[in-house]
Amino acid sequence: MLKGFKNFIMRGDVVVVAVGLIVALAFSTLIKAFTDSVINPIIARAQGGRSVGLGWQLGQAGNKATYLDIGSFISAVIYFVIFMAVVYFLIVVPYKRYSARHGAVVFEEPGPVKTCPACLSEDLPAAAAKCRYCGTEQPPTPKTPHP
């Protein structure tokens, strides 16, 4: 029973989705801080109010609704960067090593790409013989000799 659970958890797509959700949650915090601390005071400037902190007062002194709070936004950016570093070093790196030991490649760097001359798609693998979008035959890419 535990072996089946371990196999389920260590599947590549489960970990990729989990990392994606974590990034989305952290990014939502960053966006919320930006809207609460920068956008909302600009909009509230027309209404009036009072506040203090690191930033600029756009209306009456002490009006929190019209205070451009840069300090909170900077804190959210720092939180986002630290949180993503923790996710990367505590989840992604160990999972890449675990997968490599088991013969799977995850979170790999994208390979070389080329542009289709017919439809101008820019994400075709360099070794592709046909375009995946329009089906046009692709000219062979010259192989560069290694010195």
C-alpha cells in the first residue's frame, strides 16, 4: 500500500503540478500585494482617507486609502523570491536527482529550436523534418563539428 502511494507521489506529472500550484500561490501573494499597496491607493486617491509607511501619500496626510505603500510591495517581492528559492532547492533539485537515478529526465532545459519558413512558428525542434503546425518539410539543419 505504501509503495503504491510512493509511486503515485513520485510520478513526474504530480510533482510538476504541485510545483506549479506552489508557484501560482506565491505569485498570487505578489499580485495581491501589488494591487493592495500600489494600485488601490492610486484608485482611492479620488476618495480621501489617512495612513503612514514606506511610500508616498497621494492625498491628505494620514489617509491609508491613498497611501502608495511601496514597503509592503517590496516585502512581497522578497517573500516571492525566497519562497521560490526554497521550492527550487528543497523540492525541484532533489526530485531531479531522484528522477535521474531512475532514468527519467524532468525539468530539463529545452533543446535547440528553429523557425518554420512557411508558417514562421519559432518553437520547432532543430531536428524536426516536418513542421508540427503546417506540415511543411523542413530543411535539414547543418551539424556543427565539435573541435
